[in-house]
Amino acid sequence: MDATEISALFSKARSFENIEVPKGEMSPLDRFNAIMEFKKTDRLIDTEFGYWNDTLRRWHKEGLPSFVDNNEKADIYFGFDVWNKPLPVNTDLEPTFPVEVVVDDGHRKIIYDSHRVKCEIFSDGKDTIPHYIDFPIKDRASYLPFKEKLHSDISKRIKVNLEDVGNKVKNRNYVLMARGGSTAGMIRNWMGFEGICMALYDCPELLEEILEDLGNVSVAIAEATIKHMSVDLVSWWEDIAFKNGPIVTPEFFIQKCGKQIKRVMDVYKRGGCKYGFVDCDGDFNLLMPGWINNGVNIMFPLEVAAGIHPDKLRRNNPGIRMMGGVDKVVLLQDRNAIKNELLRLKPLVEEGGFIPHVDHRVQADVPYQNYLDYLELKRDIFKLPTKIRT
């Protein structure tokens, strides 16, 4: 496989045409539905969370072809299933702010990013979480420039002709995915950790206004979408928890954020959607009612180091649907440790309602051979037919 082949496969994967299914196999859509309904299926969906750019750069020195330089290309190279296709919509600011460079000494630079967050990053593009210096929203006056960009002009937010796409996906054999957006996670990005925590007490009415505006954007997209098609899965992003629990009060998330999540999910459910999943790192146990009670019924990515063990989560929440849960730290160890981690999850896979994969992006200190061992063991233990496309 070379760069040209990967590019062609990626274009095909992101088109709305059906996926080629080997004889005797279930379609990706039927397989996903069977897994999530705890029914018998031919096999698991073979999928992974992804990689940091620095991880791929390291692996280039250890045998990974240099043209495999982003997550999309890596997914194709490693042979993962193409099982879902997302609708290209924007639930974020429209448009975002222009990036402004304040200072650049050749090693580090201070910028205002596309959300007007002042932060320090590496000049060479090294893939790391920025050092945050200041956040733009401090009160309602500073929110107003953001409010203008949280408009519901569908012509600017939906990047495809929905009628055309609706006709193409009527008889799809893959999971069609819509974007639900974010609630507290987006506000945390704009206000910072301390900012959103203080705002819970100092200006709760501002938080409710922002949540309402975010909800209006996502509802407008949902309403426009279901006029032309149903979707199978709605994705949400939050990242509002860390190892010791959530960064906002559970009451705020369940009552205020949950209200907006329900607004959006109710529209997609009216159009025939049954599933929503949320990407939230850390220990999100106390936040779960805000999702589960409002239609978001798949938890992801289940960070083991934060105490979200898939087996414990299932015991405490019978019938919970899950994705992720393979402890990324184990990839730093040896082949036997990786095997034991996968065998630990096998009973849950056999129960159903669970698609295992690494519980976050693979970190840059993981040797390439360890990751190859992980894929080989995973595919052997779970009887997955896919292979690396060499």
C-alpha cells in the first residue's frame, strides 16, 4: 500500500456510497445494531480511538510508513472497519475567530486560537495540549461576540445538500452519524476550568443563555437533517471530568445541560434514531444521568486510569452500552500484559453492548511493535478477520 492507495480508500470511506461486505458477513449497520441490542452477531466491529501525531512520528522511525501521517490514514493502513460515516455539519462557532500570533521565538509561540483562547504552543507544531494563559468569556459582555457566531443559519453550518445525501443513504448498510455537539465541555473551552466553576455561582444565568444558544444550533441542524433522512447515531463531546470526578456539579449538568441534550436527541429520535454516544474522559459516573435520561445511551471511551473499568461500569449499570475500555497504559508493558487485558474484557464482549478499543489516543511512548502485538492479539482473541494493509 502507498499514499495514493490510502488517499483513494479514504475518499471512498467518506463518501456516502455503501460499504463492500464480504460474503457471509453482516453489514456494518446490522452488526452495530445487533451489538447494541445485545443480540447475536457474526463478530465485533474492529475500530480504534486514534493516535497523537507524535505517536505516528515515533512509529515512522520504527517501521510505520511515513505516508501514514494522520489518524484517517492510520485507520485505513491498520485495516479497521469502515462502519460509520458522519454528516459534515458544524455545531461550533460559525465562523471561528482568526488565529492571531502574539509572539514566536522559534521554539514556542503565544497565540489567540480560533476560539480566542490565549495559549502557548510549540512553534514546530509538536502535538501536545497547549499551555493556557487566558480565556475569552468572563461575563455576558465578553460572550456577545461568541453569541453572534452561534447562529442557526443552516446554509453555513451544513456542508452538503441534505436532499441529495438523503437520497444516497436511503438503503445504506453503514451507521450514519450526526453530530449533537457539546454543552458544558464547550463552555469550559471558552471560560476555562476555574471560569466555568466560578460562573456556576457568580453568573448562572449566563451559563443557561450559552447552553440555550448551543442547543438552538444543534436543534436547527437536527430539524433540517430529519426532513431528508434518519440517522443511526448521534455523537456528543464533553470532556468535563478528570480522575477524581466531574469539573462541574452533577446537579448543573443533569438539570441544565441535560435539558439541552434532550432537546436535540428528541428531534433525532423523532426521525428514527435510537443511539447517541458521548466522548467524555475521566470519571464521569456522577454525570451519567444527564446523558442516559436524555437519549445518549453509549458511554465512551471509558478511561481505566480514571476508575472507569468496563466490567465495574456494567455491574453498577446493568445493560449499559459501552465503547473503549482497553487500558492504554498496558500498551507500555509486554505482550502477555496486553493479552491479559484483552482477556479481561472478553466476557463483556460476549454479553454484548460493548465494542472494545484503547481508552484514548495511543500515547507517544508506546513502541510500534507493542501496538502491532495489541492488534494481533485483539484480532485473535475476538476472531476478527481484518489485517494490516501492507
